[in-house]
Amino acid sequence: MAFPRSPVDAGGAEPMLAERARELADRVARPTVMDRDRDRRWDPGLFAELADARTGLGLAGPLVPRALGGGGLSAMQTCALLEGLGEGARDPGLALAVSVHAVLGTVPIRAFGSPRQRERYLPRMASGDWIGAVSLRQTQGAALAPAIMARPAAATAGGWELTGELDLVACGPVAHHFLVIAAHDDGGRTAFVVDRATPGLLINEAGPAAMSTCPWGRLALDGIQLPDDAVLGSVGGAASEVEPLLAALDWVFTSAPWLGVIRALTRDAVDGARERRLFGRPLAHDQSARLMLADLGTRCELASGLLHRAAGQFDAGGRPSQQDAAAARLFVAEAARAVTSGAATLSGPLASTGDHLIERAHRDALFFAGTGGGTEVLRPVIAASLLGLG
């Protein structure tokens, strides 16, 4: 599906949106990031402030059409907002939660939902009243064995019965509903929208040590009963509908905040090189330090180019090629680790002061590199595209 460009696109709105997001996130999110990260705490008030389209950024539903209460933004504009959020908040966990709800949660419903599903879910998601959750295990298509099984319910009842467990459910503990992809006995897969209030559905708080400010959960479905209108898209069609879209959305939009984070880290590295002294001279006068700064800056710009190219393809033709989306994710993940390491080297003792971004980024970048399938999925996807194998 394509995201039509709004008239302001031609005026270069993306830098202004990124700066607006950076300034607001710096003001409302950055001051509390260390405490929230230490306490592994989700702040609903902070999310509401970022989600409010009148006083905040409208980050709950930037890709939801205006007619359904959303921002009606393009993919490029949404990437700019998320990049600014990452740079200003300096909080990868918060940015991941926002990206999962605002993009991975809303766009599949916009693309494949029935009119009833779109009208029921999207306005409340765009306002931030209802939060959508997605397991990062389910953004990898057929790369992982299915964790949820779906069977037709009893003939007298109709609908579907779902059984299984999902971990790494981003936004799980605070979600109103979940996007779940389930497998059938014949190997087909179907996507469902599952409300939290569904009898037999349990959500427990559980997650990785990384991305501490994102609320993580484990979803257990004990033979839950769903009506036919809970199906998202066509029955048995998830492999060609929802799953490829989810993968592309994950690879592009959850990478966007990391572009902001690595810009912030590069800026910290520049400050560290200016402030530290080596043998009585500013570190910035050292040739090896300058070369490292050049590498960090180059990685930022290359990551930006790849990511913006992939995002632009959503606006132009529906969604980017698997090759472009996977290449963008692969490069951003590697850049995040390299820039974090370089910033730690140049900042020296400064790395343990301030808001501890380097420590958070080091921990979270390792986790980020493994999501979206990691190199085991991304490199084969790129290679298959180059070979014309799909």
C-alpha cells in the first residue's frame, strides 16, 4: 500500500518534523530517561504527551488517514518524526514502543483491515487511547516456526480457536489488542486482531534485559475463541499479505529512531574529542581521533541514505523491495554498534556521566541487531534478491 504524499512534502517538511520531534523529546523524555531505564518503567503520561496531535507530535498514528483521526503523514515524514524522537529522547526502548504501536500496529489494519476493523481500531489507536502490540517474533515471516496454531471452532459456534504462546510482545502489558499470526494444520497462516479482553488470553510481563523502557510481555492463548471478523486480511493469506508488510515495516520504521540515536552519539563523540586532552593537547588534534570521527559521520549519512530510500518507496510504490528494506536494517544495526563503540572510545570518562546514553546504546544495540531476523535472515534476503530468487 502507498502512503500518499501530503502537499507539504514538496516543501521539505521532513527536516522540520525531525527537529520538532527532537526538541519535544529532549524536553519531555530525556530528563527522566535514566530513572525510567533503571526502574524498567513505562510512563503512560509521557506516551500521551508524545501522542497528542494538538500539543505533542501525534506520534500515536502518523500513518493513519486523517479521515480516521490520524496524522495522514507520508512514510518519509513518519521516519523523520521517529528519527527526531530517537535523537531527542536518547531512549531506544521508548522509541521502539512508539514505533511498534504507531506503525507495526496501525499499518496492517489500514492495509488489510475490513471497514469495520479500520473504523473500530484506527481512530482510538491514533489518539493513543488504545495501544496495539506486536511480537517481534512475528516480524520475520517464515524464518521462525509458528508459535500459535489456529483451528476452526466447533461447527455450531463458528469462528476460530487459537492456542500457543508468544514472547517478545512489545507494548504487551499496556496493549488493548494484539496482532497475532497463527498457522493452520495445512501450513497456511492467518493474521488476527485479538482484543485483550478475550477470555482465555493471558499477558504476563516478561522481556529482555535490553530496551528497558519498552513494556514487554509474553502472550498465552489457551484455546481462545475468536469470531470470523477478527481475521485480518484473507484466511490463509498472511504469508503473502500481512507478513511481508510487517517485515518491511519493522526493518524500516524501528530502525528510524536508531538513526537519531547514532546522530546523538556522534555529537557526543565530537564533544568528547573537543573536551578531552591527550598529552596536554585536545584529543580533537589527534589524527586517529579525527579519522574515527570521520568514520562515525560517514556511517550516519550512509545509514540515513539507505533508510530514507526505503521509506520513500512506501510513498512511491506501496512498500520497498525486500532487498532495500533488509539492507537498510542491516546497515543501521551495524552502524549503531560501531558508532556506540567509537563514541565510547572518544568520550572516555565522559561515557559514565551525563545521561548514560553510551551504556544504554551498547546494551540495546546488541539486542536491536538480533531483531528483525538479525544477520541470519537479512543477509539471505538481500542475497536472494540479488540472485533473482525472490
